[in-house]
Amino acid sequence: MSEILHRLSVDLGERSYPILIGAGLLGSVDLSPWVEGSQVMIVTNETVAPLYLKGAEASFPGKSVSSVILPDGEKYKDWQTLNRVFDALLEERHSRKTTLVALGGGVVGDMTGFAAACYQRGVSFIQIPTTLLSQVDSSVGGKTGINHPLGKNMIGAFHQPSVVLIDTDTLKTLPPREVSAGLAEIIKYGLIREPVFLNWLEANMDRLTRLDTDAVAEAVYRSCACKADVVAQDEKEGGLRAILNLGHTFGHAIETFAGYGHWLHGEAVGTGMIMAADLSVREGMISQSDYQRVVRIVQSAVLPQLPPGNMTPDDFMSLMAVDKKNVDGQLRLVLLRSVGEAEVTADASKEHLAATLSAFCGQQ
Amino acid sequence: MSEILHRLSVDLGERSYPILIGAGLLGSVDLSPWVEGSQVMIVTNETVAPLYLKGAEASFPGKSVSSVILPDGEKYKDWQTLNRVFDALLEERHSRKTTLVALGGGVVGDMTGFAAACYQRGVSFIQIPTTLLSQVDSSVGGKTGINHPLGKNMIGAFHQPSVVLIDTDTLKTLPPREVSAGLAEIIKYGLIREPVFLNWLEANMDRLTRLDTDAVAEAVYRSCACKADVVAQDEKEGGLRAILNLGHTFGHAIETFAGYGHWLHGEAVGTGMIMAADLSVREGMISQSDYQRVVRIVQSAVLPQLPPGNMTPDDFMSLMAVDKKNVDGQLRLVLLRSVGEAEVTADASKEHLAATLSAFCGQQ
């Protein structure tokens, strides 16, 4: 049970890197060819460490491997916790040839990548994502960062890993809520530019929620391939890449309102995609039955379809005003041109947006 | 009195940028062509703000300009103070098209550059260095960062400015100690690869310490040109660029030992260059009279020639062990092959290093 089922290359010139996908890869694939120096620092959290730290350590034969174990949760995606990684690196005198390894979900991946981007002005890092969300999202694209009390992911860097190892067996220990959260991002790829994949997802959602190995590996591979294709065309989010944020502007507002960690990122994105689809209907871009199709697939992945009951349109407006996509105070949103095609717009009518917000607020 | 005396291009492909050097430029040169969006955030400190903030604000006609004033000093080059820049940017809702402006010395420049590197994963920045040290050092090369209690500049990024404006008139308000600190870095360029410039410095040191306008503009220009040439060949410090660290390994140890801010960076580099020259003699690389020439020019710039009296060889060894130039625990030093030529080596003999350290420690 340690076959590499899919191998994908993220094509970014001299920063290109491979993604290895399969069941049982952790501890059986030798990652030391991707480590330049002799030092390795694995960054993980207290939930993941007891399950997979030993396997990760075994992935670097012949290297000097140490580890730092962070508290688990989005609320720790802050400077204080990041600083524990710097403390460990400096106390153990890691040089600028060291390699950091992110073992865990999106929070660990974003923080470890940002630590690698900043430590001594930049060192290598490797990602071993252990949640479905991080396998299909943060493993491609090099976005790293931490939160600020006034906005999510506001402080960060673009920093590409040297290799990503995705062992789908790690999903077996994942709580069902987190599986659903990962499915939200997978659905997103179908909605923004992969109509054929969306059809496949509608037909196979049942296998995916049951974590059928082949179905999951296929969905992860097709998601990573979709994101890799977008990122290769637009690494620093000058244009196209912004479509990957479908559902994220509404979603980030929900996450910030609820307090980081109360809603999972993928849950907020699921609801956010439904809200974006609703606004797309009001803008005359998709039909009511297209909207229902979006609601159905989000529902089939066992994801929430409404924002927190006490969240008001004003809450949304003020939280969305700090979104990174905005330019010079202009709110930019990702909407659906059709089911399977997204576009970024700063032209959505204020009235339609207000109508969407009041339709979704105070409904729980 | 607002003539651009020298114009230099730092050649880094698509990240190339100009350096404008002259007297009285601040407030008279329009910098808005280098501002992409409508928002500008000037970052400065409480010493510089009363002197030059108005002039800096006047440099961006037609833009929406705000400012954040930090406390003055190397000891504030930390995360807490950096976070005040992020707070201001987020509170005033600066988008990713904003431009940060560093108005001040090296600390302000390094922090503002790092804030620009990290805010929303990277925004533009402009440098207006107001100290001699920052004009000849941090204005070229794109090194940005903050300190960690366990090491100087350990957390940072490479991030290039879009333009650098050097107004030599700002040096008129600089304390003499800071003029000397700047001269240390200027001398360094002569020592590492510009023997002709070193001769010029020996002949003109008196004009420089008196801040003669033409002499200072010439020295700043030749220093920036030297550094620009090195950086263009080796932006990320893979090799050649490391020679710019002559005197810095010993110097950083002194700064850390004394506590950030007690010794000026340039003062520590001045002493560090003498120590590096001493070790170069012991290694058989330069003669005793070469060494004396190094001591003389450092002395003529009114710089200290010995480390703190209570600093021991052991203090040096443990503080130098965390230097960023080290690779896999191997101490790397910049030594002089001749007066006017430096090289990086990991091969200096431990005995010679110990002899240099005991020769310089406990002498005050």
C-alpha cells in the first residue's frame, strides 16, 4: 500500500516542483533528495504529531531531523505561535541551508511556509499536507502567511515548496467535518473552470464522503492539476488566479465574524459559493436552476448553506471591505459566468449585493 | 539646491530600480510616477518625522498620503513595532496596490521593506534613506528584516524598492557618531573590491567627516555603484554578495553582546573590519603594514577599534555561531586577500581565530 498513484508537476520555471499523490506514502517515500543541507525541522501540531510525526521523521534518512509541535487551530495562526518556529530554529542553530517540513493541515502549511520564507530571508520547505483541504488547496500555489486581528492571511509571502507529498491514508483519521471542508474546495475547482470534473463530482460525491481511496486520489489529483494550471499562468495573482477565490470573500467575512476556528475555512467557502451563486443569478449571469445545482452539490458534501444566524449585512460589508482582492477601495468579487466558469468583477451592483446579503442574513 | 548629481540604476532584470542622489532633492523631486495605486503610507520615526516628514509628504502630489511614526532605535526593530505598520495599513484599509515609503535610517528601511514584503504577501515600497549608513548600504540590495532576541536580522525577506531617493542634505542633521558609522560601510567598499576608491577615501576622509557636499555625494554614489554591481551579480547571496559582509560577523557579535542599539551598526563593522584584517594577517593573506593601513583609515573616520572591554572570546564564538553565512554549523568569514580584495572562507584556522579574539578581547 505505498504506490504513487499520481505524479504532477507544478510548472513555475526555476521554482517548479512535483506533487506525489498516493496511499501509504508517508514514511515509505524517501524525501531526502529534496533536502539540500543536513538539517530538517518538521513543524506540526499536537493533534497530528502523535499520528504522523514518526512517519515524517522516517522520510528523511541520513538527515539531522528535529521538530516543533504547535498548538492546533486557526486561532494560533498568529505571530506569537510562528515565533516558536523561529525560536526552535535559532536555538538549534539551523543555517540558511535548512529545510522546513510542514506536517499537518492548512494552518501548519501556511505558517511553516511563511516561516521558511522569512527565516534568514528564505529557506527551503517541503509540504506533507494531512487534511483534504490542505491537500487540494495550499499544496499548490505557494501562498503562505498568518492572520492579523483585522484580517485573515494579511501578512505573508509567496514561497514555493520543493516537493509536496500527499498520503491519502492520512485522511482516515480526519473528522467528517474536515472531510466536508476539503470537499468544498474540490467543488470550487469544478465550479470555476472544470465542468467535466463537476459532473464527475456529482456522480461520485458519495464515494468521496466515504473516503474511497481511488475516488479521493482522483479528486485530489484533478484539483491539484486545476490549481497548478491556474497558478502556472498567474503565480502572483495578477489576474486569472483570483478566480480561485470563488466563495472566499463571503467566506472570509464569515470566518472573521465567527472568530477564527469556529467555522472551518472550507465550511465558510461552501456557504460563500452559494452566496456568490445567488449574486450571480441577480446579476443575470446564471439561471435559478444553475443556482440550485450549486446548492445541491454543496449540500451533498454535508456543508452549511447559511452564514451564522446573528451575522448582519453590515457585518459582511465591513469585513469584506478589507479583502486583499480589493483595489483602491473597490470591492472585487468572483462570480459565476456559468456553472464551470468564473470571473472576477468589480462591477456587481450594490443593490444586488445588498439583496443577496439580506436574503442570507438572519435566516437561522 | 535641488540638482540630481548622480543617477544610478540597480540592474536586477524586472526588479531593476533607479537611485537618485543629490542635495535638496526631498520635496522637490516628484516620486508619484513610482506609485502604482492612489495610496501611500510613509513609515518614519519620532526623530526623523519633525525634520523631514513634511518634505516626504510633498513628494507625492495627487496621492492619498498617510504616515506612521515609530519609536527610534535598533531595539525597536522587532515584531511588536513592525506590527504597528500593519495595524495602520489595515485600519486605513490600504489595498495590495498601496506603496510604503521608508523615511529614515537603516532600521526604518529594513522594517518598512519587510512590512512591504509581507503586507498582503507583498506591496511596493520606496526608500528615502536619511542617514549616511542607510544611503550607502540598505538602499541597494533589497535586504529587509527584523531582529530576533537570538540573532540580528534573522527574520526577513529580499524585497526590492521601486526607487531610492538620496538627499545628502538630510545628513546635516545627523549626529557625528552616525556620520562615522556610515563611513565604516563606505570604507568597506574600498577594502573589498575598490582599491582606487580606497585611495580616494584616504585622501578625502577629512572632507567626508566635515560633510562636504560634493565629496559626500561622490562617496555615496561610488558606494552604491559598488554594491549595485555586486548585488546585480548575486541578488540572493549565493556567493559573491557575501563579501559585503566584511567585518559583519565580528560586528554582529559585538552588537548582540552590547544589546541592540548600544553600538551603532557601522561602529561595530569598523571594529569588525580591523579584526578581520588581523585574522587575515595571521592567515598569511595580507601584511602587517596592510593591517596598519586598515586600522588607520578606520581611525581617520573616528570609529572605535576595539570591542567592548567586558566581551570575551567565548562571547564572540557563541554569538558568531548563529551567523546567517554559516552553512551546516561551519563558521564562514570574510577575509582580505589584499587591501582592495575580499574573499569568503570557511577554512580559517581555529587557532588563528582564537588568537585574533584574545588579541582584541579585554583590551579596554
